[in-house]
Amino acid sequence: MTEQAVRDYLLLGLRIGEHVPGFVDSWFGDPALGETAATRPRTPPELVRDATELRERLADSGLSPSRRRYLGAQVVALECTARRLVGEPMPFTTEARAYFDVDVSTGDADEYQSVHDEIHELLPGTGDLRARLAEFTARNTIPEHQLHRAVRAVSDALRERVSELVHLPDGEGVTYELVRDKPWHAFNLYHGGFRSTITLNVDAGKNLAALPLLATHEAYPGHHAEHCVKEAELVTRRGEVEHVISLVNTPQCLVSEGMAEVAHRALLGDGWGRWTSTVLAEYGIHIEGEMIERLHRLWARLLPARQDAALLLHDHGWDADATAAYLGRWLLLPDDRAHHMVRFLTDPLWRAYTVSYIEGTRLVSRWLEIDTADHATVRDRYRRLLREPFVPSSLREQLAGSAT
């Protein structure tokens, strides 16, 4: 009974992936299941029924409570994806709740304006703030012909530091590739066997000054490290084979993206900008690392505007140009970058995914810093996230318990 419930979950995810290209983020499970999904497909209405029945059967599946909780949250998300395949209308907030196990709302324009004022004081020069930020970014952007070497250098240096957090399995490693014309900035494809390919979209690379944030997010100790540790700990050691698959638009994504967004803080702490400058200087690449770090700390407080934009697009009827103007205003972006973000928000697969970054960062950050901002404690808690399959509701419960 236990194995049947997990098998049905894996098969459901793979079968939805037959309808939604890119939905299966990674898969390194039994090839026979993949063959079954491909040769015995299900229609969208059948997928809705399969998801509903699986959700109802989990209580009697014989799985441990933690595994039932994880799979239950995931199956709710898969059922929502199947319902959208059928064409069932739903508000964006309802869709986001089902996918990511969180409630979403718009940000605070007064907070955004306050951040603009702080950036105005920090950046040298006078005049238009967006132009000043663009000039600083251009001055610190790594040229395309040096990008691969630079990210490899930072990634290798980070890999040496990861042992401070967790032991990585023998034989693990990442390969970096440059691509164009994608709706995202960077993407980690985990192959199983502790290997990943990380692709960088050079068309979106106008703000690669904060290169360590990309490398910590996608590789060490972000997505690649998380996949490696969970494959070793959960799949190989504990036999929890539900983790051989990662699926887009699920609660697992929200926790994983939140982890990746704060990975630099867990591993490097304050001073990551100077650390990066030192690493890159050995390769003849010079950036203003300390200023980049200070600006990023401020700019990160503007990022909820990305979630605002998704709500304005999908629940309030804004068009692409108006939404791009909103992003450009509050995120201080040039028009091409703002429109690239809108492309992500209107992509059929990725339209809701920004929620995973914004709400994931909020939730994971708060959980890591329960009752303390001590870096050693944050590292210990991050280590738990690498090893254990949390869902958003379980993190929220622990936060609520700490407040009582």
C-alpha cells in the first residue's frame, strides 16, 4: 500500500508533464515509470480524478505522518495544475494558494518609496535614480566572454566552503552552460547521481554584478546541493522515493526557492560582496563588491513588486505594458528588463512561479531566524532544510509555536 501511493504520485506528476512541457523539473526514478507515463497517458479530466483520489487515499496509505504531509501538499498542487489543464477558471490568488500552500497579497508602495530614498542616499551622483542604478550595474556587469569563467570561479570557491554546512556526496558536480531567449535568468537541471547542469540566460544578464547570488542560488548551497543531499539522505538512505521527482508549481518549490534565495546568507553571511571581489580579482575581473552587497540588501526589499505585478496581470486585468511600467518604476529597471520579467509572468508554466521566490524568501528567512540572528544557528537550521522535506505549513506552525 505504501509503495502504491508513492508510485501513483510519481506517475501523476510524470503524466501531467506529458501535457505541460517543463513541468517535471527533475526526474531520476525508475525508467519503467517514465515509459508508462509516456505510453499510457491520461486526459486532463482523468488527471483531475487521479489527483483527487490519491489525495483522499493518502490518509490510509501507511506512510509516516511527515511523508503523508509532504505528499498531501504536493498532490493538492498537482490537482490544481490538472484543473487548469481542463480549463477550470480560478482567481490567481486561489491558484497560488493551491500551488504553494501560502496566501498572497500586494506589497507596500510606501515601503518601496522608502527603499528608493535609501538607494538615492547610497548611490553616488545626482539625477534620475533608475539611470544612476543602471550606470552602476553596467560598470559592474561581467562581460559575456568572461561570464563562464567568472561563474565557474565563484562556484568552485563556494564548493570549498559548503563543507561548513553539510557533507556533499562523492562525485557530485555541476556543469555551466550559456543560453539565450529564455523567460528565466538561470536554471538548474538536476540529473540524479549528484550531477547538475546550470544554464545561464545571457539575454537576461544585465545585472550579473551579484554573481555569487546566482551561484549560491543554483549550486552551492542552493538547488544543486539540496538535490544532492536529499538524494543521498532521503532517497538512498531512507528509501523515500517520492523525492526522485521535482515538479514545478508545488509547495516543495516554495521552500526550495526560499532556501536558494537566502543561501548566500547561510553560507557566507555578511561580507559576501568583498569575498566575491577577492575571488574574481584573481581572474582579472574587478567589481565593487561591498557596494553591490549594500545595494542588493536594499533592492531585495523591492522584490515583492514582482508578486504585485503577477496579481495586477492576472486578477486585475492589467496589460503587459502597464505591468512592465509598474516593475520599471518600483524595481528601478530598464524597459527591456521589465518586459523580460513580464514575459516570465505571462509564460503558461511560470506565470505563478514568482510567488515561490517572494513568499519562499519571507517564510524561510523568518524560520531561519526564529528568536535569533546568530549565524551559527542560521547555518544549523539551513542544514536541516537541506536534509528534511519541509512544506510551508510546517514551517509556519513552528513560527507560530515560537511566538507563544
